[in-house]
Amino acid sequence: MPTYERLLRFDRDYESLSDSQRKRFRAAVAKFVHDLERGEGFRKGLRVKGVQGSPGLFELTWDADGRATFSYGESVRDREPHVVWHRVGTHEIFG
């Protein structure tokens, strides 16, 4: 099972999401974790890709206008990815 941490900014962003947005984000994260565990890449619907101009930073699409950014940190457990969540919200998180 992958490990994770959240930056303070992520926690603030998450608190500002509506209940329905949180529910959709958590559903996408469940798929994201499943794909990480399989180790065969991410399903196309999550649209995981690098953030242009920010090496090592990635974005995940969790709704039509829902985005989250993350990076990979140093593994906490052998051979398990460690995800660092940076931001979550709408496209405005890129501004």
C-alpha cells in the first residue's frame, strides 16, 4: 500500500471543497491508489500527467474542473511509492 503525506496548503484546499467535491476526490484517489498498487500505470480517466514548467510535480484530474497536484517523496516502506499531496481544487490551483 502506498504511503502519503499532505502539505499544509493541501489541507487548507481540501477544507474549502464542498462535500460533493470531497466525495469525488476520494473516489478518484481510490482509483489512483489501486493503479499505484498494480504498478502498470494510471488509467486514462485520471489523466495523470506532469505539470508543465514544474519538474517532478504531477496533476490528477478528479472532476471536470477538479485537479490535485502531487509529487513522489522518498519511500517510507521498501518498494512502495510515497505520494506528497500539494494542492487540490479547481484549475485555479495553477494560478
